[in-house]
Amino acid sequence: SGADLRTTEDQEVLGIVQEALRLDRVDVYLQPIVSLPQRKNRYYECFTRIRSEDGTVIGPGQYIGIAEREGLVSSIDNMLLFRCVQLVRRTQRRNYDTAFFCNISRESLSDTSFITDFVDFVSENTDLAPKLFFEFGQADIESAPPITIGNLARLADLGFRFSLDQVTHLNLDLPGLSAKNFRFVKVDAHFFLADPDNMDIEIA
């Protein structure tokens, strides 16, 4: 049946994710973010891709739902953070002035153990803060419980700045976002094409 097929496919993907985490086959892909009209590279956004034993690459669309159900998202986020720190260190050694956007899931942001370990690490490496922007989904921030907002504040206190992603509406509390250290909002172009007045949105 279709349900059995999905279950079999899910089990195969789950096995690939578990093996990739165990054998360090979680890769980071970089997407340039440019300034216009110069088209000069300003930042890079980091995405995870997972490789199977035969080299097949699967993206978040294939594995994220399964990883969420199995409690593996924090492990994937942790590996992404580790890779981003490596990238920052590499660019610092080469005196290359850039920064990286790193997406953090709602599961990781609400995981106090995960955040505590990361805060402990960056407290000893404060030079990372200007080079890493953490990106969170709009729905995750709007529905975040107090413990999650507290973890966000801990990162902000260390100097980290944030970006709002997966925006589904523009009824934004800009002063509230700014107070939480959000400095970027990633908005799909169709919002602006549908209503040019939306171009006035800005976070100071």
C-alpha cells in the first residue's frame, strides 16, 4: 500500500541520516548573498546536505520531517554549527571579511542543553559572534515559549544577531524583533511584487 511504501522509504531515509551522523557525512553547502546593484558577495547562507554510502545526496526536504520525528534535528544542527565555526576560522586565517547565516531549528532553540553547550563554547570564542547570523523561522519565533525566548536572549547577550526566515506574512513587530537582536528579515519577492508599499519594511 501507499502507507507501507512511505514507511519503507522513511526507514531508508532514517537509516541514511543516522549513518551520516555517525560517519560524518553531513555536508555544508554555501549560497552567496550579494548586495545590489553591485552583486558583490556580502554573506553566505549555510545549508546541510546528507550523503549516503553510495554518494547520493539528500536535502532537508527529504529528511527534515523524519529527523524531527526521531529527535535528530539537534544533532544535525550541532554538526552545521561545527562546520560554520570551521568556515569562520578559515576565513579569519585568510583575512577574508565575510559572515555566514546558519539556520537553527525550533527543536534546537528550545533544547536548553544544546544551547547551554553552545553558549559555553562561544563564551570562550567571542570573536565568532560578528561572523555568524542565526536564522529562525517566523512561525517558530511567533509561537516560541518563554524558555525558547530565554535561550534566544542568551545568544543575543553574547553579541549574536539574528535573521527571520520562512516569512508568511508582513504583519511584523519590527521594534520587538529589533529588541531581540533580529537584524534581517528574509522575505520572498512575491510580497513586494504584489504590493510595492512593502518595500518600506526595514529593521534598524
